[in-house]
Amino acid sequence: MILLSPRNRVFFNELVRHSKEKNVQKGRTLHAKIIKTGSFSCIYISNSLVNFYAKCGHLVEANLVFEEITDKDVVSWNSLINGYSQQRLTGSLIVIKLFQRMRAENALPNAHTFAGVFTAASWHLSSASVGQQAHTLAVKTATFYDVYVGSSLLNFYCKAGLVLEARKLFDKMPERNAVSWATMISGHASQRLAVEAFGLFELMRREGEGEENEFVFTSLLSALVVPEMVNSGRQIHGLAVKNGLLSFVSLGNALVTMYAKCESMGDAFQIFEFSNEKNSITWSAMITGYAQSGDSEKALKLFSKMHISAMKPSEFTLVGVLNACSDVVAVMEGKQVHSYSLKLGFEPQIFIMTALVDMYAKCGRIVDARRGFNLLQEPDIVLWTSMIAGYVQNGENEEALSMYCRMQTDGILPNEITMASILKACSSLAALEQGKQIHACTLKYGFSLEVPIGSALSTMYAKCGNLGDGNLVFRRMPARDVVSWNAMISGLSQNGRGEEALELFEEMIVEGTRPDYVTFVNILSACSHMGLVDRGWTYFRMMFDKFAIAPRVEHYACMVDILSRAGRLNEAKDFIESATVDHRMCLWRILLSACRNYRNYELGAYAGEKLMDLASLESSAYVLLSSIYTSLGKSEDVERVRKTMKLRGVSKEPGCSWIEIRSKVHVFVVGDEMHPQIGEIRAELRKLLEQMKDKGYKPTPDSASATISV
């Protein structure tokens, strides 16, 4: 029992009451009385004052009172240490310094001291060594065996990612409570060790040590984030119902999140619908779940419903909504969310800005994306990667390469997604030398040939025509996804090695990789180049019959090309007219070109008129049809085609080509005189033309204009 004078006892009781009520004004008035009466010299009163200010969050004043105490005891130190430990990140470093000062002044810590120090160390992991030193001292003073100290220490090790060390401590604890069990389960969950977390829960139930409360269930559910664990999640769900814990909002949120991450959106929605109390986390979990599972339309509708219900979203909700807008290219909705984030004051946050940049880039608003990127003084690697990927997606590959160079200049280390995006830019530009340099960088940064780096590298080499290096990368990949197979099959097909492409497809099937619609476009293209009509039909039918892939317009185009190249033009015409997909004009365009090549002018005119009826805006269709009518001697039809072309505002776009020589790209546009060596180039072309004529070459009417321009 504390021995205090009657006056000091009154002061002590009033300080306790003011601390509970957090009544700062009355506490300060009482503090003045204590000083006036000279009661501050009483250690119990002075410690109570430190505790009062600390609990009210006035740590500067708590510290001032603490420094005025001449004979500090362990309670003095604990009052200040525990006050700062409640401030998490902002106070954790001060706690560490206070503990070090306490040891330097030979003050012996107790259980309350260690609990505060371990809590602070868990928030300031750069001070992990101090936490480990405190652990040694706690063992030495036998304080470790206090269940609260042990639980705080477990939390420190788990937060530091040292789960194995935490488990060793846990097994040695003489007494464990619900907090200890929940901490260990949560620690394994944070490291994605779902099986171990579930095993701990079963051990807790068998030993009957920990209370099966909402914290334990919430911790365990956070570990079950893969579809394979959904049945375990259902067991926990059933047990939570049995224990009557579904009334806790945190548990309902954990269930929604668990089902959503396990791709069981039906179950997630049921929990969401039956939740009596929904907070922003509940809505956010459901919206994010829909966005991540590909149901972006549902995510946007649910966000609208959330807004109508007057529930204020968190920044995490808005990130989920912006991701949904990105997936369905909903730029108008994305702009509205952007405005809303400004209203709520969220825009300066890095993850909101990253989601905005990603949304604008994926919606084709690359200027807006760049504007958002430039707003941040120090963008992180995620934001750099979003911007680079945005440029690549919008076909601005040179800008993507320029952005990557600037990123390197700023000393920002790329991640795997950055490198994959840059390699895609090199693929699109057929920039083999730059691609090789990026390959060297992937080795420098220690990236493996797993997806996505390996897939992007094999694609880059294949698209640049370097099939040897492409195959080398492809064969060295530890695991190949369908994109990697498609890249190699496409590369072989486009570089005249169709038979090898078909052999690789058969190897892909044998290895158990399921083809997608792109795979069949590639192998049908290979069949087209080799004139394999029957084999093309086999693959076309295989798509739906064996793999349940509905043929798209690209597959129909390949089949029309196969038939047209083989001269089976009437069969191609019948196939087009029986097509069940909305192909608009592309199939007739392929047939029209083939009719010109085979000089089947009657069928060509039929295909050309079909394109005219469909109001094609591509100049090539009108030029080809005009050429066919010229060959048929139908000048009136030639004039009609030209008038229609003029009436519809169709103009022939100039041809453009480029070539890379000694790491420099040379661009040529028809009629362009800008190249510094254009005179020498034209002189060389005239020499080639003369040599061609000497060999008996006679230009066709279609190439006459090109001959004249030289």
C-alpha cells in the first residue's frame, strides 16, 4: 500500500481521475497546485504527473516533468517510455534512446519497461539490434517469462520478419495467452506461411491455451490468400459462426478479404451483403476483390452504391476503383474518381498518384499520366514503371526508352516489370542492339529468366529476327508461360521457319501448356506462309473442339489468307459469307488483295464493292478496286470509285519505313526530302533500277508511280 500524506493522496487520486478522463485543463491546474504546495518532491506524485501528460498525448510536457525528477525510479522511466511507445513510428526512436539512457544511468528495467521497448522496436526495425539486446537483458533478469513481455517480444520478431526466431521463443514461453497465439499466427500470415499459420491454430485448439477470439480468427484469415486454401478458410468461417464472432466488423472484413483473394467472389459477396455493419474497409475489400478478379464493372457499380450510401472511402478504396477504371478503360469514371480524391485530400499520396498515372496511361491519356508523374518530387520505382509501361502500351516506345535512361540517371534501380516493359519497347522498334543492352542490364541487376523477364527477352529476340538467341533464352527459362511459347512460335513463323513453328506448337501441347487464341493465330499464320490448307483447317477446328476457344476475327482472317494464298478464292468468298463473327471489312480486304494478285478481277470487283458498301475509310481498298476496274477497262467505275473516295474524305497515307544502322535509326517517308543523304540514296536506287531492267524486269502499272519517284 502506498503511504502518502492526506494532501498528496488527494492529489494522487485526482491525477488518476484526470488521466482516465484525459482532462488536460484540470490536470494542468492541479499541476500548478502541486508545485505551489511543494508536493512535486513526492516520487508518486511526480510519476503520476508524467503518466498524466503521457496518457493525454502531451509528451513534450511529460518529458519536461520527467527531467525535473531528481531521483527517478523505474516507474518514472516506464511512464515516459510507454507514452512514447503509443506514438508508434514517431515515438519509437525516442523510446530506444530512453532505454539506452536508462541503462547508462544504471536504472534496472522491469516487465513494463521491456513491453514498451519491444513495442517501439517493432515499429522502428532499423533498431532491431537494440531490441535483441533488450531481449538478452529480459532473459538475464528473468523478466522474459512475463506473458506480456513475451508477447511484445514475439511481436517484435514477427514484425522484423524473423518468424523462426519468434517460434523458438514461443515454444519456450511458460505461459501463453490469446495475444501470444494471435501474434504468432499473424507473424506467419505476414510471411505468407499459410500452412504453418493454420497448423498453429489447430495446435492452439488442441492445447486449449489461447482464447478463440476475433483477433486470432482475423490473423489466421489474413494468411489464407490463395485459392488452394479456400476450404481451410471455409472451416474457419464455420467455426467463427459457431463461436458467435460474426458480429465483429473486423472479422467480417477479414472473411470478405479472404474469399476475394481466394477468387471466391460469390462467397465474398454473401458475407458483404449479410454484414450488419459495413465500414470503409468492408467496401474496399469487396471493390478491390472485384477489380483484381477481372469484374471491374461490378467494382465500379459497387463504388457508386457506396457513394450513394454516404460511406466515405479510404485511399485504399480509391486505389481499387482506379485499378478497375484502368482495366475497362473507363477514363470518364477515372477522372471523376481523380476529382473525388482531390476533394478528400488523397492525391499527394504516392499510391493514389501511382494508380492515377496507371489509369490515365492505360486509358490512352498519356499526357495526363505524365502530368501526374511530374507532380511528385521523388517518384518511386512503381511510379516510374507505370509511366514507362504507359508509354509502351500507347506505342510511344522511344519515349519509354528515354524515360528509362532518365530513371537510370536519377539512380533509380529498376524492377522486373520495368525491364519487361523496356524489352517490349525494343521489340516494337525491332531495336536489337538496345535490346541486347537491356539484356545485359538484367544480368547486372541479378534478374533471373523467370517470367516476366525471360518471356520478354525471348519475345524481343524473336521479333528482332534473332531466333538463335531467342531460342537460347527460351530453353534456359526455368518455367515457360503461354506468352513465351507464343513469342517463339510467332518468331519462327514470321521468319520463314513455319515447319519449326508447328513442331514447337506440338511440343507445347506435349508439355501441358494450354494454348490461347494468340497461339492459334501464330500457327494459322505459319500454315498460311507454307500453303498448308488442310492443316490450317485442322488447327482451326481444333481451337473449339479441343480447347473450347471460340474463333475470333483474327483466326477467320488467317483462314481467308490461307485459302487466298492457295488460289482457292471462291472457297474464301464462301467462307467469308458464312463467318459468324463481326469482321466488318478486314476479310473482304484480304480477298480483294488476293484477287488482284491472281488477276481474278470479277471476284475482286465483288470484294471491293463489299468494302465500298461497308464505307471503308482505308485508301488501299479504293486504290486496289480502282486498279481492278482499270484492268477490266471500266473507266466509269474507276471514276465512281475515285469520286466516292473524295466524297468520304479518304486520302492515301504516305508509306513509312525505318532501318537501324550502327545503333542509329534512319526513317524514310514517301516524298520526304529531309534525310541528309537523300541525293546519294536516290542515285544508288537508280543504279539498282537500271540493273533490274538489264535483267529483264518490267514494272507493272501498280509500281509505276514508285519507279517514277525514284
